[in-house]
Amino acid sequence: MEIEVKPHNLLEDTQGILTGSLFVALAVVLLRQAGLVTGGTTGAAFLIYYGTRWPLAWVLFAINLPFYAFGWSVLGRAFTIKTFFAVGALSVYIEFLPRFIHFDLVDPFFAAIMGGLLAGTGILMIIRHGASLGGVTIVAVYAQKRFGLRAGAVQMAIDGVILLVAFGMLDPLRVALSLLGAAALNFVIGINHRAGRYFGA
């Protein structure tokens, strides 16, 4: 018996992307409060933020701009437009969320694990609604669709390179904890986003 797969409608995509972006933004606030970084373009934005103190939200938005052309050419217009919307929402959340929530006590180990799990869950939601958070996630989704590579494994490999750069800016313990957080993030994606496991995947 063949089961019909119905795509998400506009309202479902909107709530999924907005909710997923909020999860990731909360993870970013938690990681920043603990002085940690993460992988992907968000991690690159963190490193620029720590080095320059430019607004993290604006750095994140700008650093993703070159990836939209790649996404448009290999994953299509709808994916790219949704991704632009998701990154924009994330940037706005990161800018305004600290006005509503602040962590006075953050254990770095907990921040790494919880931040990674939160970010992974948020990114997974966004991917399931046909979008990404730009940059590395675009490359990871393309690698899974085109070559059958697991998106979590691709993203973890690229994240590892980005976190190696962090050794020149942060103390080794914080880099190690950041790597742990990236592993937690990619564990969520790797386990829960596999081609052929879910309808419409």
C-alpha cells in the first residue's frame, strides 16, 4: 500500500522555521554566556564576534550571504528563500533574546551539551521544513541529497575544522567543550535525519 506524502503548507513551514530558529537562538545565547563556540557559519560568526566584538547577529547574517547563491543553484529557489528567512529569524532572535533571558550561572559543560542538543533539534526542525541555517548546513544537506552522505557526519567534519581555528582564540578547555557541544548537535542531526528513513526524506 503506497502512502501519499503531503508536503507542509506555508503555515506549517513558517511555524517550523520560526520555532527551530528560536531553539537555535537560545542555544547561541547559552553558549555565548559560557564563552563557548559552535560549528558551522554560526561558529565562524562566534570567532569573528570574539575577535572584534561586532554584533553577533549581524555578523551571522552577513557571513551566510555567499552561500545563498550555492543553495539556489543546487537545492532550488524554495529551499534558498526559506533558508534566507530562517537565518534572518535567527539573527533577529539573537539580537533581542538577551533582553528577555539572561543566565547568571552557566556551567560550561552543561552549556556545551544542552546548547548542542538545542541547536541540533532546532536545525533538524528547520531541515524537515525544507530549509537550513545557511552555510555549512546547506553543504551538508546537499551532500546527503546528492551523494548519500549523512548530513550529520558532513557537518561534524566541517565543524571540526572550524573549531580547530578556535584554538588560536580560546583556551583549550573551552575549545574541547565547544567540540563536545558540536558533537551533541551533530548527533541529533545524524540520528534523526537519514535519507530514506522518513517519508519525504
